Amino acid sequence: MRASIASGGRITVPKAIRDYLGLRAGSTVQFVRLPSGDIVLRRTSWKRKSASVVTTRLRRRATLRMTTEEIMALTRDK
């Protein structure tokens, strides 16, 4: 597969490669030079989930039922 470098040094990773590596908007990649001189493109991370998605998942895991007053009592000095 071939790709062209645009002005400013940008390059579009071909769709087949993005799909294979699981790259999406916000993913980061690393270019690694091997001893042979070849360059390898590696995925380094995925886009982070928004805080609302994380807190929603955490809320679902709560098993202890407490009223607001009981929770507030735990946070206050006794």
C-alpha cells in the first residue's frame, strides 16, 4: 500500500491498516526503526473514554444502598 505525504508532513494511514491496528480518531501511534532499517507503525493507545461513560459504569457497580443523609454523615467529622 502507498500513501502520500501532504504539506506539513501529514500522512493518511490507509483504511486497511487502520482497521487492522484498530486505529480510530484520537488513537496514537509510534514509529519504530528496526535494526534492519525498516520502520514499523505501532498502535500505542486508544482514545480515552469520557468521564461520563466511566462514572456511569461505576454507578452500576454500587451494591450498598445508602440514603444521602447516611453518605453525608460519613463525610462529616464526628
